Amino acid sequence: MSDSYDFAVSRDDLRDITILKAPGPETELSDGQVLVEIDHFSLTANNVTYGAMGEAMSYWNFYPAPEGLGRIPVWGYAKVVASEADGVEAGTRVFGYFPMSTHAVLEPGRLRESGFTDVTDYRTELPAVYNEYRFVRGDKDEERERLVAIFMPLYGTSWLLADWLNEIEFAGASQLVASSASSKTALGLGHALQVDFDSPIDTIGLTSEGNLEFTKGTGHWDEVFTYDQLDRIDPSTPTIYVDFGGNAKLRHRVHSHFGDGLIASVAVGIADWESMVPEEGASLPGPQPQFFFAPDRVVKRNADWGEDGLGERLAKSQDRFTDRSRDWMEVQIGSGPDAIRDSLNALMDGQVPPDRGISVEP
């Protein structure tokens, strides 16, 4: 598709799409603004979470859309094609948080050696981590860029979650049970606990029958069971449940199975977005789930270590995970709004194999 466009969805139905006219090369910029042309971005279950939680967690507010519509944000790479901002020249490449669009207008502020912050007025009240853009220097390495776009936002959540769990000493649990254990964010948690935090507790993954052998093969979990094998896990062992899927029926089963042995329940994502709401009148045994919001953890660790300190820790760990993922990751490349639609639908339907990553060129 040669024309510039924005890919939008109905806020009430993520499958109902609308293609809008986007700012293009002819756009007149105000003082301090830049126009970027988006090269490519990743699509993962993370983006389904952004859409499903768009209202509740203000994800719709990063890139406004006409009433009733929303623009799901994505992580990717872009090139500045026009600039009215001091210090950010045309031709500069950046990595960051973009709309599903061919182009976007940003307003760089807090310019520094590593990048800048988008200070557009409607974004200043939103979590700062999503407003940071990193300069991309050196020769373009498209293969690695696609992997970084797929893993960076997911693994950031994985590592920050592992860091938090380690800090709270796993709420006193002796084992950790994770749903959707084949998901990239869950695998990242397993890796981080093994490699960076020398996990003192047993880590157990729950997955579907079809993903069982793959999940075992990654080596990121101490044990892996199918959902139907939940009863094989000792319910008397103090347990913390980390829910990456958001399926309300499974959550109820897990809480019921462990009973008083369930010390804490943590919700991280909602890959199973259509099943996240519990049935009317259903009560959940045990502790109420608490939602882990990675940007809040970023704020804390930035205060503890500084932005560079956190960035260095994350980058080193992610590099190890990305290199390890080359053994099992296949990147699927698509282009245009049809590829975006088909990929989103596949993610919402759970039809994307765990060993596949999606990269789209708008």
C-alpha cells in the first residue's frame, strides 16, 4: 500500500478494523516536531494486551483516534524523514513505541546521547517508559532488529517481573507455577530466573498438549505440564501463580487446586483475551490476583540504579536470551494492513506457534 495510513480497530471489537489516512511526507510540522517513517514493527500477544486493556490502562491515549476507534501501539524501528526539532536530523533512525502506521509525528524533548523523550502534550501524563526513543547507530542489521523488536518489550516485562519476585522473596512460596509457559514473556521469565537470579524455587510451566515438547525443549522451566495435568502438581507446596494467559476458568482451576497452598497470584498478560472475564457470580478461592505493571517497576529501578544502570542490566540479560532464542525462533515477515489484520487475528485466536515471531513492514 503506497499511501500513508493508520491501522485502527474498534475499541469494542479488536477484529473490526478501519484504515485511516495518516500524516505523510507532505505533512507540515510545527516547531519541535519530527515526522518518522516506520520501517518495521513486531506483533506479539503483548499487542493484544494493549488492545484489550486499552481503556483500563490508557493504551489508547498514546495515539488518539476518532471516537470509538483505537490505535494499538507497537514496538519497532523508524527513520526521521522530516524534522523541525533541534538535535534530531532527517535520516536519524530510532527504536521505540509507534502506532500501527506508515508514519507518525513525534515531539522530541529531553534530548541526550542515547535518544529522546516524546513530550507531545497528551503523552506527558502516560507511563514514561513508553515515551522513550533510542537512537539506532551503525550499520542496519535487519535480522537482529526484528528479534529485538519482538523480544525487547516482552523480555523487559520478564526480567522486571523476575527482579520483583526475587525482591519479595517469591512471597514465601517454594514453587512458581506459570500459565501460557510457551509464551515469549513466560519463557523470558524462566530464563531470567535461571540465569540472572539463580532462582531458589522450583519453576513449573503449564502449557497446551501441542506446545508441551517445545516448552520442555527450551530448557527454561524445571518442569512442564499440560493444563490437564495440573493435578500432578503437589497442592500442599507453598505456591505463587503467575498468570500470563488471563483465562478466567484456568485461573479458577489453579486457585481451587492449590487452595490454602496458594500464597500469591500475579496477573501479567492476557494472551487469552476473550476469556479473561470470570463468569458472572463466580468467586475465586484464595488470594485475589494482583496485576504486575512493568512501567511501575521501571520507575523504581530507575530511582535505584539510574536509567543507564537499569538499561545495562536489561540489555545484557536480553542479549543472552535473544542469542539463545535463535535456536528455536522463526521470524515471519509480512507487509501492509492485510498482514497486520491477519497477524492480529492469529494472535487473538491463539494460532501463532510459540517458535514464531511476527514482524510487519507497514
